[in-house]
Amino acid sequence: MPRAAGEEPVLTSVGAHGRGEDSGTDRPDGSGSGGSRLWHVTLSVSGAEAPLGEVRRALEQLAHDHPFLLTSRYANDHAEIRYWEEARDLHDAAAVALRLWGEHRSTARLPPWEIVGLEVIDRETYHQRVAEGCGPLPAAPVGVHPF
């Protein structure tokens, strides 16, 4: 359905039921019903040093609140979050990713870091890179880990 000029798109994240790269899809191109596709998102954040224990606890809380997160890697001054996002197109997937850190900063008690990097690639590109050995490598083990 077309949007009116200036109307914000409705954006949602993959929930616990849709976790994983093959969930929610019913066509070979990775798109599911309603034209949604899966996008692999890597969000990088950094800022002033914070105690490692607090960073880990905050990322674990974020993962608990949003089980679509695959993996987080962290240090005392930066972190990387990787997950699959279901969205109509790259613009919608990127918009959700760019809001993730700020919207959950207070509820998960995330450090006051800024987003310094964002990569959003479609499922086909992700699998092509992995097959070529160019990464990003599959998120294993899943969870929150130090760099």
C-alpha cells in the first residue's frame, strides 16, 4: 500500500519466532509474504571507555529484550551488533538499525556511544560473501562476547 507524502513507514524487527536466516521466508529469493526480505545488519558503536562488565550486561539486556540479535562483540570503548532484520527494502532495514542503539539506550542502560558504522546487506549477498570466504562469518557462537 503506498504511503502518503511525509508518512513514516511501519518498521518491525524479526521477533524470536523469526530468528535466523531462513525464517519467515517462503520464496527462493529470501522474500516472504508481503514483500519482506531478510537483511543482515552489522551495527558498530563507539565512545568513551566504560567498564567491561557494564558493557556486557547492557548488551545482554539488549539481546534479552530483542531476541532477534544474533551476536554482539564488545570492548570497553566499542561494540558490534549483528542480526537479521526483516524489512521491505534496504532503506527500512537501515532505518530500524539506526534507531536501535538510541531507542534502547535507557532501557538496556547502554553506554552513551554513537553509531560509527552500519552495513546492511541482503541475504543473497551475505551467503555469497560467506561462500567466497570474505565474511562476515556466520555468527557462532551466538551471544555476547568480548572482541
